[in-house]
Amino acid sequence: MTVNPLLSLQGVHTHIGPYHILQGVDLTVPEGGVTVLLGRNGAGKTTTLRTIMGLWQASKGEIHFHDHMITGLATPEISRRGIAFVPEDMGIFTDLTVEENMILAAVNGPMDAKRLAWIKDLFPPIGTFWASPAGTLSGGQKQMLSVARAIIEPRRLILIDEPTKGLAPAIVKAMIDALAELKATDTTILLVEQNFAMASSIGDTVAVMDDGRIIHSGSMQELAGDSALQEKLMGLSLEAHQ
């Protein structure tokens, strides 16, 4: 059965100053589940997410979300259409409490009590440190808060940039469990992740970037089971990154 794409990029180019970062990206994100964007450092993964969100404007090409072209729209408008972004630097307000961070993220009104209870169950530190300044949280707890802020209101698509970078294995496991529960809802996830073992455990489909282009796309199961293909595309094998 063919799954309709929720998001598609067609021939997308992005320039940042004099640098031509994205050089014709073609990417399809099916509705439902997790699509993982892999690639070496500097391949263009973060630029792809930021271009989708309108934080950097595409200089050429088209981006479609839910059958509507969003190329050139301002970031707030893209967000209102149902896309959230969890940046690599987490984007939380360290001087505000966890509660205040969550209130600010609920842009459409008071937080839904049932959804907030679900999030606190998903990420227990959110409840534990509810009244604490966000800056006092550990790295893993800040990452949980960053994701929690993105999902305090229902979103059709969440872009997440390297959520497990620098985290301890136990926190990585907690993040995997939370994303697995999130993908069981009506939320689609586009995930940039360097931890291939983590990516292969959560991903349904995968795209591999190199030098600003997509060089491979397909099922994660196929890539995870083919060490020769991993080596060819990324110079790594899953066995070496467990």
C-alpha cells in the first residue's frame, strides 16, 4: 500500500551567504512514522530542517506540506500549519521555569490538561522539575523539555535535530521510548540523528545526504540489514556503532 507523502522537497537549493549548502534536495516524508535523515557532518541535514521551517529561505525548488506549497512562507505561518521544530541547541529559555517554558509553547491558549499529563508521563522530569529554572536541568532533561515544548499542542509533523547528541545511554533509551510512543499517535517525525543504532531502532524510512543532496532513500530495515550499503553510503556499519 502506498503511503501519501506528508512533506516533499523538490529540487531545493539553499544558499547561506556565499555558500551553496543544499544543491537540489529531493526528499519525501511519508505520513505516519519516523523518517530519519542521515549523513556525515556538514552534509546539509540541519540546513534541510531549517529550510523546511523557513528559518533559511530556499533559493530554488519547492517544499510541499499536506498538499500545499510552503516555500517562502514565514516561520510562524509554517508553524501554524502544523510543523514543530526541535533544534540541536534545544531552544529552551534557561532563565524561565519548566512550567513557563511550556506555557510559552502553548501558543493557541491554555495547555490541555490531558495532553500535559500525557507529556509528563512520557517525560517524567517535566513533572519533577515543573517549578525549577530550565537552566538547572541536565542535558538530557533539557532535551526532553525541548521535545515536550514541541508537542504541547498537536502537530502533524515534528522536525527533530540530533536529540540524543551527547546524552548518556540511559537517557538515549528514554528518548527512544518516548519517540516510539509519539510516533504511535498521528504525529509524523523527521529525525536527524548521528547515532545509527538509535536511528535504526526508531526509523521506518531513511534518506542519506552527502554534499547537499539526497544520495539514497528507502526503508530503514533494508539499510540496517545491509552493512555493505551502510559502508558505501556513510563509511560506517551498524555493528561498529552499537
